[in-house]
Amino acid sequence: MHKIKSNTCVLAVAAMTVTAIAHGGAHWGYSGETGPENWGQLDADYVTCATGTKQSPIDLANFVEADLKPIDFAYEPGTTEILNNGHTVQINYAAGSSITVDGHVFELKQFHFHAPSENTINGKHFPMESYLVHADKDGNLAVVAVMFEMGRNNALLSPLWMKMPGKAGDKNALPKPYDVSAMLPSDRDYYRFDGSLTTPPCSEGVLWFVIKQPAIASKPQIDQFTKVMGYPNNRPVQPVNAREVLK
């Protein structure tokens, strides 16, 4: 069993997102002088982006066999609003949905997207990746990552994308609560590793669960997201170092 430790740095960002704008910190982006290779030098609060040893995303490879118990997904309809924070499109979730891992409960807070994928599997990028961000009662974070392959329309994305804000800083209320389960693949076997936030302040102590089976989204759905972003919003993969990637 993975022992879940309280982490004051993670607690401080529990209300933030894995790609949230770090309010009060230096401006950061995905290219040029404010791009990922420079995050650690932009602000004293971002130094972990350069010095951390358990950074995300990673290339998932060289797997270690482990007895990983199924994640208990207890999701209900709970989407409340969709927003464009300038770094991603994020859907906020009402209280009441959670996952349980090794008997430990993490409540779903929000989910958001990256295109192309940030994590890779055996060196392969996917067209899009979604992060379902959860926090426990102490503020420790757990992220369920879902890769997307191109195919048919994704049932959940269709109504959400109709309300997607095209301008950074805008948000729209959703007409009714939707269930994020409709976005997920049916097979939820996963890889597991210890990591970090994928954007400044790059805080470590985040549990990562990457679903093995990709979900499906149509090319127009993926293209709509990339057009709204206007640039690839993926941090390059980081060194795995001494970490194990369990499967």
C-alpha cells in the first residue's frame, strides 16, 4: 500500500488545479522566455520546477509489476461551469463525487485538458489528455489521467464543448450537471507513479493514475480545443529518476 503523507506544499495548492494560474506568481506560459524550460527561474515559488526529482509529466515505460487494486470510482452528475483560464479549459465539479484508492478517499474537484498529451506511454504522445483532479480532506492531490485517441464523438464532450469559452478569463455556467463517467473508457486498469503538478509551482507529492485504455474523441472535438488554446499546452516529459512506474 502506498502511504499517503500530508504535504504542506500540496495542501497550499489543493484548491488550485494541476494547471491553475498561480495567482500572485510570475507569468508563465508554454513557449519562449516564460516557457517550461525557464519556469524554475521565473519566481522563487517555482524553483521546484527546476530542482524537483519527482516531476510530471513523464514517459511511462520500464513498468514494474504490482498488485494494483481497482480504483473505486463513485462519480455522480456534478459539473457546474466551464472556464478558459488561458492555460487550459477546465470544468469545475460540485462536491459529492470521489475515488477511493487503498481505502483512501479523494474528492473530485475539476477536470481539464492538454493537447497533445503531456504524459507519454512508451514514447507515444496522444492527441489529447484529460486530468481529473482530486483532493483528500487534508489537501493531498490525486490525478486520474485519461488519454484520448481520435474516433467517434465523445458523449460527454459534446454538450460541454457547446459552452466552451473562446477567450481566456471567460467562463460559462452549464445548463445541467453532467457525469464525467461518460467521458471515461470502460476498462479502467491503470499505471501509477508519484509526481507533481505539471505547471508552476510544480509542487510534488501528487499521486498519478494513468488509465491504460484511451478514451475516444472525434477530430472536430480535439481540433476545437486546440483552436481555442491557440498553442500546444503540454509541458515536456520530465526525468523519471529513481521512481517506479507500477502496472
